[in-house]
Amino acid sequence: MADSNPQELRPTEFRPSGSDAEEPSGASRHQVSLSVPGDVIAGRYRLVRKLGAGGMGVVWAAHALTLGVDVAIKLIRSGLADVDAVSRMAREAQATATLAHPAIVRVFDHGTTALGDPFLVMELVEGETLGALLAREKKLDVIQALQLTLPLLDGLRCAHERGIVHRDIKPENVLLARDPLGRVQPKLLDFGIAKLEHQPSVNRLTQVGDVLGSPEFMSPEQARGAADVDHRTDVWSVSVMLYEMLTGRLPFYTKNYNALMQMILNDDPPPTLDAGTGDRELWLIVSKGLSKARERRWASVGDFGEALALWLYGHGVAEDACGNSLRAVWLARSLDGQAVRSRRESWADISGGGSEQAERAVPTLNIKFRRARHRLRLLFTPRVRMGAAIVFVLAALLTTYALLSGGKQLAAAPPAPSVGLPTVSAEQSPKPASASPTGISLESLPVEAARSAKKAAPAKPRPTYKKPKRDYGL
């Protein structure tokens, strides 16, 4: 493949009408120009203004005559309106019509015009694509990038639960819609090559030689042309998109298509830490989604979103970009202490030499350990530490003051007077009641002297018993 402009490797479904996108030529240009503002499509939708054009068709803002609401209509160019294009349009309508999720653009109707051109009727939203935002800002703040990614993962979780795999996730297919209050709602576009698991016969809607998906965001199994692509290919694509949001560059990029496929299959991306973005824990989360072997990736977008939400929650963020509570949407199970199932996919795909071809991997991102560490962080936040220090200082001051006040009171207190007892002088004191044989008063001697005097005093003779004489009258 010849070298080309980098933008050509990241085609978007629709480009602004003022861009320098290549215009169709010949009969296709004539057929496209037939649609002008005021035309009525299928007798139900009046075209109002052109929103954008791309390689496949044109997008119009239209007014639904039967419902009286504004919608967006995607018209496939006549030159491309073959059987595959019609089937792809019907697939997108079928894939998204049942997905009532705010992160997915709703599809209301599909059909063909009077000229036989396929059309798709979608909800009309105002905003810009994530690709346009990245082209202007180059890269996003870490918190902002993760907050924008979580609603998309929630929408993909809804799609995967219904057996729908997007397979073409890229910044140009993410619309950052804004409501009248200025709130942001990321929305996934273009389910045209979505895989429906319950319809395997139409899983490979593509022409010979066409690439199914955008090359830079293809998973390794897509690059190999595997037929059993599953929901983990969306985990890869979201990880590539998140990597670009964090670093401002793609993890795998070259102008040559074949070389790009080899990089996706064999090379390891530079860590986000090399760009000074995030920390090691965040890089482990992203790199797990970029594992070559899909068995080592996050088992689901739900697990991927839970890991990102835990990282945000540990950094003091409680909501995503739409204002949804991280605890309610992602962390109710983890933070409430419920059991988390053990899974083999909780091993990070990181080896000592940096090559994923190595057999050894280190266990990381254990959810139970992360939950305990998060609780410790909640207990020892700066505010809690400051409050504990203030309480400790106040308690020490109060204790010191109480001890000093008590010591002063004890030192200043006079001797307590004898209450209720008359004072007796030495002349009025009574004489001792008993005296020792030596004439010394025992009460006037100390205890030891009194004991000695008692021992020295002669002992009193004991009375002897004399047996009385009996007179028997003899």
C-alpha cells in the first residue's frame, strides 16, 4: 500500500460539508446532487440541510412529517448502493433499533428512496465527534478521558448483552452530544458492520478486498481475518482509542498498511508513562485491554469499566462525563463488599522483557485488594488526617491544662484544721493511766522502746493451785 496522508488511515463515516473530502465523480456526483433541501424521502421525511458527507454517503438534517420531529437521514450514494450496502444499512437499523441506551444513537427507520438509494433515519443530536476534539486538542486530561470512556463502555455493555459487537470503534464514530444545559453525552455511531451473534450467515458483510473496520483500531484477530471475532475486539478498540486520548498518538501507526498489521500482531505499544500520562496502575489497566491474546484481555467491557471507575474513584472522582454516579453504575458490587467472582482474566499481560510472546505474566489488579486499598484511602484522606490531628492537639492541651491546674491547687491548699475536737495543752493532758514497774510511762515511749520495756519488766508470778485437804473423819 502506497504512503498516504495519515488522515486517510482513519476514515470517518461523515465529514463536515466544508471539508476537502473528495467529491464523487461522474454519475455518482449527479445522483448525489439530486437531493436538495426540500426534497421528501419516502413520502415521510423532508430534507432541511446537509450535515456532512463521507466515502459512503451523505447525512441530512430532516423533518419527519408524520411525527413532527427533527431527525438525521443517512443516504448511501447511488454508485455504492449494491446488495452489500443495502444489507449493511438493514444491519445497522436492526442492531441499534433495540438498544435504548443514551450512549448509542437511536435508529428509527430504514428503506430506499424513489431512486433506489438506501437510507437510514436516526436521532438528530448536536455536537462534534471525538475525532474532531482530538484533532484540535491533541490529547485530553486523564480524568476527562476516562470520564468520556465510561459511558461508551456502558453502552457497549448493553449491546454485548444483546449479542451485538460493534467492530468499528474509533474517535470518528463517537459523537460528543450536548443538551440545552451544556451537559455532554458521548454516543456511539455507525453500527454498519456490527456483528449479530444470532445471524452468523451475515457476519462478513464486505466486498472482496475491502477492510472490515478501521486499520489502526483493528484487533489482532481482525487483522488475521479470524471468523470468530467476539466482543473482546471492542475491548481492544476502546483501549486503542483511550490510549490516543491519553497520549495524543496511536499505539500502532505507520503509513504502510501491511507494516501496520505486523505492528498490531507483533509489537508492544510504548507505555503511557512515557508520555507523562497517568500512573503505573492506569497503564496496567490500558495495557490489559491491548493484550494480543484476547484470552488475556478484560473478559468484558463491564470488567474494563469497573477497573477504570475504581481508578477514578481512588483519585477523588465520583461521576462520569454525563454526571452518572460511578458507585451506582460500576462500583456497587465492589464498594459494598459483595463477593467478586474469581477469574483468570485478572492477570495482566505484562512480561519482564516487554514482549507478550513470553509465557509468564504477573497477577495484578486484584479487585479485592483494590477494594481494601480504596477503603483505607477513604479512612485516611487529608481531611480526615487533619481533623484527627486537630482533635489530638486539643486533647493534649486540655490534658496539660488540667494537670497544671490540679498541681497548683494542691500546692496552695492550707493544712486542714481538726474539726469538732478540743485542743488540749500539755499541762491539761491527763496523766498516763498505767505505768511500768520501773516508773516509766509506756505511752510516752516510742513503740520500740515500749516493747523493750515490756520485755525487760519482770513477769508476774502465776498463782499455784493447791489441792484442798479432805477430812474423812478418821
